[in-house]
Amino acid sequence: MIATVSKEAEEKELDKYSEIDEVIAYIYKNIYEPLPLSKLARYAAYSPYHFSRVFKERMGLPPLYFVSSLRLQKAKELLLSTNLSIRDIGLEIGQQSLGTFTTRFTERVGVTPAHFRNSMLQAEQYLQMLHQLDDWEEPASAPNHGATIEGTVRTEIPFDGVVLIGLFAKPIPEGLPLHGTLIPSSGKFCFTGVQPGIYYLMATSVPWGMQAIDFLLPQTTTLRTRSKEPIVVTPFTRVLHRQATLHVPRTDDPPILISLPLLMNNFLNRVWQPEI
């Protein structure tokens, strides 16, 4: 059996609590200003409790977590587009402590701010290496009794490049995926040895020839998809075949915080024996 979402269901989901889109636009416009929950709820004309519930149902994330995610995305932009010190960038997004900013950035992006700032050349090299790959099959992992999650990736529009897909602990692509892989263009994926737990399937794309800056900051330039409803794996249930359709960025898509070049490098290290 295939677990998928119809076009009508997607449109219905987007229309649900559509007033939250206005709040999201407000957050983007005022991202450098203090945005406490009470202020966001007041803008939406809801009580804080009701606003939090509605926002999470619409977006999949609590409002303040969404705000912190956008601020980290802004930090990524500032690292690549300005000469501001890392400390000053942390202050720009509301982090008073350099240590706290560095720790949170590293946990959610996968690399330190300094490494991210200097990753442009490596990012270009990794994409070129992937383009030259003949064999995308990863080495077989040791046998275990975990579940297998497999499915098919499709795209709304023609696409030729690499798809990065993974299972994450939260409904936002941040930190290293618990299981992840890369596939050329679209096609089948398979994760084995998935232990009991709750997972969110997310994917994005990088066309061949894309500039490194565009996939280091993949806000509006990459197709993506995510499952707001979790995939629940238990020892006694069979996980249905998943069908993921990559779409153009939408208002309710959270920022892609994880460093895509990091995922590319990790994949290359698994399929190529020589060190990269």
C-alpha cells in the first residue's frame, strides 16, 4: 500500500487557518525585533493559548520555535553576505552569548558558524563530485531488526539534479537526519534498520549547476517536501510505502537549517572509499 496525500487534501490543509499566513509575513518583516508569544497572539487577535494551538496545527511547529528557526536562517545569510563578526551576528538575532549562539547554530545547522561561513568552495566541489557519480548505491549496513521505510520521490516540475531526503526527529529539517540518503533526480529511496520511534520525512533538491550560495541558503530556490504528520514506527507495525512530492517553496515551509553540503559530504564518504 502507498501512503500519500491528495492534491485536494493539500489545498485544504493550506486553506486551514489561512490567517496564520499574515502572522508569518509579520514575523518575516520584524524578525530582528522582539517577538514574544503575547505580541504574535495579539497580532492574530487570538489568546496566547489559542494562537499557539492554531499555529502549531497549521505549521507543525510552536510559534516561538518557528521564530528561532527563522533567526538562525538569518544568521546563515549574515555569515555569507556580511563581514560582521560571529559575535555580532549572534547579537543581531537576539543571542547575547557567543557560546549559546555557537552551540545552537551548530546543533541545528550541523556545522559551526565559522565552518559554515567558509564552506562555499567545498559546497561547489561536493555538488560536482555527486554529478560525476556513476554508482549511488550505499554499502549495505549490518543486519538488524529495525523497520524498513521505503518510498518514491516525485517532483511537481521537471528537475535534474540531486534529492536529499531524510527522517528527522522534528517536523523541520535541522540537525543531522536520523536516517538520510541522496538520490539522483527522482526515484526510489529506502531506509533500513529504523528503530521504534517518531519520525518526519523531509526532502529537498539541488539542480546540477546550481550556485553554492543558493543551496547554502535554500529559502526560495530549491524544491522541498515534508510530512507534518509523523511516521510512527513500532515493533509490531508495518510502515506503508511513502510517496513524497517535491514542490516549490510555500509559506508554511519552515527554513531548511541543516547544511546541505554537510549531507552531501557525508553521503560521498559512504559511497566512496577514498577520503574526500
